Amino acid sequence: MRIATFLLNGKRQVGLVSADGKTVTPVALTEEQAGRGAQALIELSVDGKALPAPAGAAIPLSDVQLQAPLPLPRRNLWCVGRNYHAHAKELQASVFKDNDANPESWPIVFTKVPECVVGPHDDVSIPVGVSDQIDYEAELTVVIGKGGKNITKADALKHVFGYTIVNDVTARDVQIRHQQWDMGKSFDTFCPMGPWIVTADEFDGTKTRVRCWVNGELRQDGPTENMIFDIPTLIETISRGITLYPGDVIATGTPAGVGMGMKPPRYLSAGDVVLIEVDGLGSIENKFV
């Protein structure tokens, strides 16, 4: 099942995308429920309730404006740094230099504020005068269904509702300046998300591939099997002493090929277009302005 949040005639709706990706069928939600996007369907699923009935005929996707499936997540997004072997190596002299003594002992976890989330085709605003080192990070992202605390690796995938894509846009100079990364990761529009959520029964997040193109040039290409810490380990780690809730989001890290890792670094400029694709999920594409 693919759950999309979209605008039609200025009204936010939630619907199910067809298998061929050509149409979306809206479901019956209140205005308040639809305002939270797919969150309402996640909560209904966790409570064992049936999905709402269709609220009309299928609509061509070309006639709607896709939004982030979770337009305003219920709280900060959980994010993981240094989680592909090659990516950790390419940045080992920069943002990860303090973690080289024992690089694979624990995941690096930080957060992004929910207000930085935008849609799969929305523009990303470069914070002029604040940073001139804007970078992209293509990431497979987990959406939690059943909540819990101290979730074990063995049970972790039972807590996954589905998967989506984010671009963990980063101001590298700000990230380094403040050492803790939240500020450099949380500028307005710095988290394009989408194009929808694919439920876990139709998608295996442990065996897929993450790719990223900048202006048509392939920059990132990594299988999720190359993660340092797999998805069950990330869920176990983040839930240690912390309750995860339905709709919580975990971005699982980015493969090698980010702009900062190039020699010399190649940061994003106004007019650049970043396309991210995850096999089996779809793609998002955003222009930087």
C-alpha cells in the first residue's frame, strides 16, 4: 500500500496510490485528520481499525500536488550519521573526526526539527548569508507503526509501519561550527520527504538501493546491505529508554558521494536540482533556490 498526502484545489487530502503509480484515490478523513497527512492512517492501523472508505474516484497523480506524506511529523525526526562504510570513510577527516577511535561501536544519532519538512517536489531554500556549504544526503527512511520502548533487534521490524525517502539537507559549515548537528540540519525546507509511504508488507527496507543525482550526474549509489548499523539495530538503539510513537521517523543514513566528500568539495548552488531514488519506493526531486 502506498499512502500519499496531496493538495487538490487547495485542500489537503490523503489517499492510496495505485500500483502503477498513475492515480491516487482519496480516503474519507476529517479536515483535522487530513491536516496530519498519513499520520491518521498510521494510528488507525496501529489500533487495528479498518482504513477509511474511499472518498471519491481515482485522480490522476498529474492533477494533484504531492506533499510530504507526514507534512508535520509529531516531533523531531530521528536521523543517523556515518551509517554506510564508504560515507564514513569519505568524511573521516571532517565531521566524523572525533569518532574515529571506535567508529562502529554505536550509531551517531541526531535530530531535525519537524518544521523543516517539505514535499517531494518543493523548492529547498538556501539560507543566504548563513551558510555557503549546502550539501545533499539521500536517505531511506523508516516510519514507525507500533510504538514501544527498549525494542529488541529481534522484534524491531514488527514496529515498522512503512518507508519513505528524505533528503537530509545539511549546512556543513554550520554542522561543524556547532559540533552538535541539529542546527546545521534544521533550516527551513531542509528535509524534502516523499513521494509517499510504502507499507512494510510491500517493501523490504533491508534490501534496496539508494541513489542520488545532482543536475543529472549520479553522485550516490549504495545498497542498504552496506549499512554499518542495520535497521533493527537503529530501532533498538533509539528506543533504549526512549518511547517511540506511531509516526516517528528514522532517517537511516546516506551512502558515499556527498558534496563534502569530493576533492575539492562540490556544494549546492541556486538552480541545482537533486533527484533521489530508492528502488521500490519511488523518487523525490527538488530544486535549490
